[in-house]
Amino acid sequence: MSEAIVALPHCAIISMVPKFTKKTDIDAPAAEVFAWHGRDGAFERLTPPWEPVRVVERIGSIRDGDRLVMEMGFPPASIRWTAEHRDYQPGKSFCDVQVKGPFARWEHTHSVEPRDDGTCTLVDDIDYALPLGPVADLFAGRFVRAKLERMFRYRHTVTEQDIAAHAARKGEPMKILVTGSTGLVGSSLVPYLTTGGHEVVRLVRGTSEDGIRWDPAKGEIETEKLEGFDAVVHLAGENIAGGRWNDARKKRILDSRVDGTALLAGALAKLQNKPKALICASAIGFYGDRGDQVLGEEATPGEGFLSDVCVAWENAAEPARAAGIRTVHLRIGVILASDGGALGKMMLPFKLGVGGVLGSGEQYMSWVALDDVVGMIHHAIETDSLDGAVNAVAPTPVTNREYTKTLGKVLSRPTIFPIPAFGARLAFGEMSDALMMASTRVVPTRLEKEGYDFRFPELEGALRHVIGV
């Protein structure tokens, strides 16, 4: 027995400490699942959105025993966690060991077990101990185990879905340029693409050391560095819901989209080696307030500020299309993400039990899970038949009343405190009518026709995933 224990990796030595195990069968070869975990972006893809974690320092890679320093929580109550990767066995397993952090002991073994049918089982084994030993386990043990179950359910879902999405599109690895890479969508898209084996370069307003530099406000872009990309994803733009609208903010919203798109499209049009596709963000605000009318991509634009912005935004990409670059306008719906967007702002009042319907509650809300937005962008890059407008929404739009009821159910909270329309207008001004009270019932006709496989077609499942319940 002692010889068998000595032969095991350090992380696998049996010990009398609490143990957590999560197993999931994945329809992919073990080699691909293991490789996915070793690529840039895996940490970001595996971090649940409700966990405030920031990488402070990273040295090396899992192959050579890297050290990762993370900051968890929010200052001044944040905690530093330093971990090392050890016992790397190519194609099989590796281990994270806490060097310094909140646990008395933490050893997390990631392993991928091949199966006879060519698929595999993903296994996460964690040996851990809380500070103060049995005393802490008595009072906090159940909470820690529930937290681990919640976290690893999310991690395994993302891993399984990401690998399936990449396997469904078996083209060669691409070189992809991304603008708006630090925003809500971009910060998920970049790691999704890199874990899929693609090379991603960022178009940034900072120094060129961080990527390729541009400054839309000044009309500056390093055009010569844009040669040779397979695709460009353009997400940059002023946050529409970043504050109460006034003339100055509305001008920034419009200019950031139109000027940036025109600058980028014009530069791409002049290249010798043009990208095959330009995927531009747009929004369902294109359609305006349309009641219960079902809106496919062929619907005409609506009225109002957001509609005018979207029309000008999409038109600004015309130089790229005229130069022969396949140009897609993703009209993105209300994105579900617990750490940002509309849902992020709603979480606190709903958790406190003071959420409720907005206005009449009969206005339609065309929603989409963040992971589906990322998947839709990837689908648009690789689907040559997609061109022009594409509605990036789930196939099941709901009324605000249905949304409110479902969110309350998922959070196990009452939803009995309505916000009247006049109250929203007092608080948010013109923005409330355009973003909160407008009814836009949009359907993803073209994505369904082109075979996009929705990760979260139903609202309750999407909310449970992004909230982690």
C-alpha cells in the first residue's frame, strides 16, 4: 500500500480531508478536452460571472508549473490567492495547489479520462480543508460544498458547450481582430476564441503593446497592421445605459458607433489582404417600439433615437461591403449576464425582494444569454451564407411580466413591487422609454434557418446558468 501511494502524484495522495468531485461525460476526444484547458482564456471561461476574481500575476503555463496570483472579492475585503500548477501529465491531468489563500489546504486535480467510444469524462477532484478544521467545517462546511457544486456545475457546462461549438465548426484556426475586447461581450468572446485555438488580436485605444492602436475620435488607425486577418469583430461603442441621456451623451453614443465603424470599414476596404468577414455589433433598438408585432430581419426600422443610431451605425460599414468583405450586422437583444447589462442592474433589488414589473408589464423583451451572443458571433464568422442583418436573440421573447415572474422564481423571491412608467421616467428620463418601456418582439429567423444551435433557448434555463442556481 505504501508503495502505491508513493507512486501517485502529490495531488492524488489520499488524506483525511473533505473531498469534492465533479464528473461530466463530454462528447469529444480526451486530447481535445485536455488541450482546451491549457490554452489562453481557459481561466476566464471557467470563472463564473458571479465570482469577482481578478488575475494579478501569472508566470509560466500549466506545462511548466506556473504560478497564478488572484484577487477575490472587492476591496477592502478582497483576498489574495496564490496557486501553483503541479504534476502535469500530458493529455491526462494536472493539479492546482494553493500556496497561499483562504483554505488551510486546497489541492485540485483536473483529469480527463478517455472512454472506449472516443469520448471522455472530465473529472475535477478537490481535497480541501478549512481553517480551524472541524470547527469551521461544522459551521461553514455545507456552505463551501454548495458553493463548489454551483461553481463546477457552471464550469462543466461551459466546457462541454464550448468544445461542442468549436467541434461543429471544423475549419482551420483563424487570426481574428476584435474591437471592444474589454466590454461585456468582448471579455467573453476573446477567451472563447482563444480556447478554441484561434489567434486573437485586439484593436485598442491604448499603447500598441496591447494590440493594434486606433483612436476613432481622432480618425487614427494603424492601417498597415490590419493586413492578413481572417475576420474582424467590431464591438466598440459608448455604453447606451451608462447614464441618464442628455444631448452630450446621445452625441457620444452616436459618434462612438458611426465614427468608429466608418474608420474601421474604410481602413479594411483599402487592404491588399482583406478579411473574409466583418462582424459588426448592432442592436434590436433598430426596430423601435413595435408592440406585439413579430420582427424578423426584413422588418423596417422604427422611430426614435436608438433606431436612428442603429441605422447610421449599420450604414457606416458600407465601405467594407462595397470592397467585397462579407459584412454582418448582429442586432443584439437584451443580454443576460449577472455581472453586467440589464440583468446585472436588476439583481440587487430582485434579491432583496423588491423587484417587480415595469410599467404595464406587457412590453416584449427580446433577450439572449451572453454565451449565445459569443456563439452567434463565432457562427457568423464561419457561415459564409450569413450577410447583412442578423437578429442575435433567443427564439422565445417574453413580456416584461413573464420575465419578472421567471426571475423571481429563479431567485426564490417575491416580485410584488411594480415600477410605474412615470417612476421610471423620473429616474431615467428619455432612456426609460427607449430601453425599459419599449416593446420589441424580435425573432432570430436567419440564425434558425442557418442552423445555429442555441445553448439557452428558454429564459429560465438561461437565468439559472448565468446566476448559478
